[in-house]
Amino acid sequence: MTNARHSIKRGVSLYSYQEETFLRTMSLEDCIRAASEIGAHGIEIIPEQSIPDFTNLTEEFVDTWFAWMEKYGTTPTATNSYLDTKLYPDRWLTVEEQIASIRTDIDVAVRLGMPIVKATINTSPEVMEGAAPYAEEKGVQLLIEVHAPFHYEHPWILEHLEVMHRTQSPALGLMPDMMTYVKRFPRVVSERALRDGANPAIVDYIVELYDDHGDTHALMDIVNYRGGGPVEYGLARVASHYIWTDPRKMLDHMPLIKHIQAKFYEMTEDEVEYSIPYDEIIPVLIEGGFDGYLSSEYEGNRHIQDAFPVDSVEQVRRQHAMFVRLLGEVA
Amino acid sequence: MGPLDDQVVREDSLTATADGLNVAVYTHWYRALPLTSLTKVDLTVDGQPVDPATLSVTVNGHRYEFAELAVKADEYWFTTDPVVLHVPVATAPGRQHRIQLQLGLSIPYILTGPDRTPLLTPSSTDKTLTAA
């Protein structure tokens, strides 16, 4: 849906429904229907998660896929590629093999009508450059995910930007993951650590340091100094991987930003994300003229499933209720 | 720990066969992984450790010796399909067995530490189940 102020569209990565997929309470068709029912008409998938018998993409599956798109009024938006550099126990994939792997992912995307392939953050600038001509030939955009703790001034991302600016390839771009805008520590994560037996004083220390946007570089060392064990150390590691940066930094790169992974951990009953301030992010996307999809990526299940029932459908629904509000959509 | 340890070995996972016990095992990772990722299967049945060298495995309708999985990079273990471990222990339908399984999946795109070691995501099961 669009309005006069912007052309931002809404969608869901079916990764969001991984709990129900895993427990076999939702089929792939159920996931597509759930997205469609909340007006999230853009469908993103992880082929390795959603395609039975992957890597064998059958004609039957492709036909069924397009029949579902028509039935539910949905549109394929993106696939996620993985660079399994340690595919073989005894050696590493060569750069040529890595490029070939991306080419295969591009072929899968083309067959499913996906205009975008996400390149996982471990994809090197050399591999992006090597795969770009094939992506151009196939009319697919290959976007490097900007995933915490990386950000737009990080050397790894700067190298990717150098390739994009030097080659001017229309196939290359960025896919920001909203976990780079974790302003407040996700309580589902700290509460899980407490349930796993973490020392409350150390948990408080980690959460307060994060929420004050303090320096988390040596946090894992500090946890060791304070006598923390594996659970506290794990929490510190997580805290040093989330980041909060100014969403306005995206404005400098807006022509390269083609798709947003709308990561979230907890949508409250008030339809607000507890830790990621979408009310600060979406106005920036509108201001920058972003016209791609906000694609939900729910990742809270793993933090609550030990103690609470997971309802990914409701969590995604709440996120889209928030998007509708922030995008000014009129029903 | 693994997020979905409960589902790795399920209530209906055990089947008695003429040549031993079949144990259906499900992945706890969110995407399909190449069979080379199935690197650690520390299985104990009724308190007796099972040497992986004696295990064979059926996945996607193909039966392999466990050691053969190390070269099966082009075949994937899908998220909702079981891998069936064929365990050479005596059993019969209706018999109970205590199954302790430490499953380790080597994640080929998440590399950690100075040696670029793939993340080994563990899962731990300890259940007493009845063979069908």
C-alpha cells in the first residue's frame, strides 16, 4: 500500500515463523497466508528453510509457489543466500566456488520471481564484485546485509561500499538489518539469562551499561573479572554484538538501500517494539525516499520458548499494526 | 542447550527393526544444512555408548555409514525431515530405551575463533521412550 508521502511497502520474511515451521504447526502455505492476512504482501524466504528437498527446486514447487502468490495476492521480494565457506570439513571454499554459490542462489531467486538476493554478512567484497555481472545479467540485485555489530563506518562495510561506488554496478546494494538500531537491551534476552541461572547483579550491570550506550568492547572481560560463568559471558557477548547507531546515517546511503530486514525481538501488547525504536527509523526511510519493502524478521522465539508459548503470527501482526501506524496507511 | 531440544528426539522416534533400533532425529537449526554439518552424534542407549563407526544413517531415502556423511556436501538435511540413526542394539516393539544424545551441528557459515572453526551448535537429549 502506498500513499502520497512515500512508497514504502510491507512484507514478511517467513524466517519469522520458524518456530511454527519447526514444530510443523504451520506449512509454507500457512506462512504465506498469515502474511497476506495482515496486508504484508511481500514474501521473503530462506530457500534452505522453506523449500522442501532443497537444493532440488522442482518445477512442481515453482508452479505451486506462483499459484500461492496469485491466490494470496502476494509478491516475491527476496531470498537469503548463505555462503557455506566451511561446506567441506577438510578445506575452504575458494573465491571462485563462493561466487558460484552466489550464482546458484541467483538462479533460485530468478525461478521464484525474487528480484533481490540477500548476501549474508560473511560474503566478502571480492565475492560481491565477482558475482555482480551475473546478477546484472539475470536482473537480480545482490544486497549485502548490514548486520550488527557492523555499521556504515565499519571497515568491512566500507570495503563493500568501495566496490559498489567503484563498479557502479546496478546489481549491488545494501540491506540494513534493524538490529543495528537496538536502543534498549531486549528484555526477552536478559530475562532468559536470569531463567538460565545468571547472576542478577551481573545481568543488571550488562543491561544498564548497554542502555546507557556505554563502551561494551571489554564487557566479556569485565564479566570474567566479576566472576561470571558461561551464561553471564554469553549475555555479555550478545550485548557487545547489538549496536545502537543513528538511523539518519542511512540517509547517506539511501540510493543503495533496496530492502529492509525489519528485525524484532518483542512486540508488546501496545504494538511497540521493546528495544528497537521504529518510530525513529521509519521517518528516516520516508525522508530518504526509500521505496522497497519493510520485511519482518521476528527473532524473539529463541529467547522465550523455554518458558512461554511462542506466537510468531501475533508478534508479526503487532509489528505490522505498528508499521501501518508509522507509515500513515489508511485502512 | 539448544532452543528446540525437546523436538530433536520425539515421542515416536524409536522403531524396533530386525537389525536393531531406529532413532529418528530432527535438526534444531532453522535452515537445511549439508550432511557434512552432522559432525557430532554422541549417542548412549540404556547407558551404553554407541560408537559412531557402527552407526548407519538414513536421510532423504538414502542410507549411509555415518563416516560417509563427511563427504556429502551436496545433500541437505531439511528442517522438518528426520535423520534416522540405525543403532545395532537388540530391541523389540514395546521395549523401553533410555536415549541420551549429544547432537552437534557444525554451522558452515558461522566461523569463530582464530582457527575459523565453524560454530558447533549443540543439543542435548535424555529421554526414555518406547520402541514401536
